[in-house]
Amino acid sequence: MNDTQTTSSSVTPAPTEVATPVVPAAVPVSATPVDDNPIVFYCKDCSEIVATSRVGGKYVYTCKKCGTKNVAFGTKKSIYGFFKLEDKEKAKLREAKREEKRRMQVGDKSIKPRVA
């Protein structure tokens, strides 16, 4: 054999460090929390968000308030956007404030003073 060749038994590999994997901090799976946009049920007959009960194994729900099956469901954001519920709620608040202001200016005649 040649003098320049070395046998595998004479060379020992240098000990290598085993790197421990770096585990990143907990990263949220989604950017928005699940509770931020829950599923809601909107009764088209009652025109409001309602509690429901499921009918059979399908995606059919009945309104617990009026009993009809005319119920739409989706995320809070989608239902409020599609049926424009925020606009309706704001209009109701505006009307209530106008009514209160009118009663304060005219004087509330619906409350009759007690006669002793």
C-alpha cells in the first residue's frame, strides 16, 4: 500500500455538537381572535338577531321567538353588513334621542301629575 493512504481505523472523527432546535415563541394561528367574530342567527321575520334551535341534520334553524324557519346565519360581521343592522340600530338611537328632546321641549304630557 501507499504511505499516503490512511486507514479508517487510524482516523477518528472529531466530536460534533448537537444543536438543540430553537423553538419560536407561540405564534397565533390567525390574526383575528375567534371570539371577535362569532356565528350569529338573524330571523328575517323578526328582523333581529335571535336564539335558534336546529331542525334535523341539515343547516336549517327555527327562530325561538316566532317559530319560523326563515333564519339566516353567518359571522357577526357578515350578517350586520348584509342586512345593514348597524344602520338600523343607529337610526333607532337617533329617533329615540329626537323623541326625548321633543318631550323635554314640549313637556312630557304622558305623565299626569297626581292630584291629592
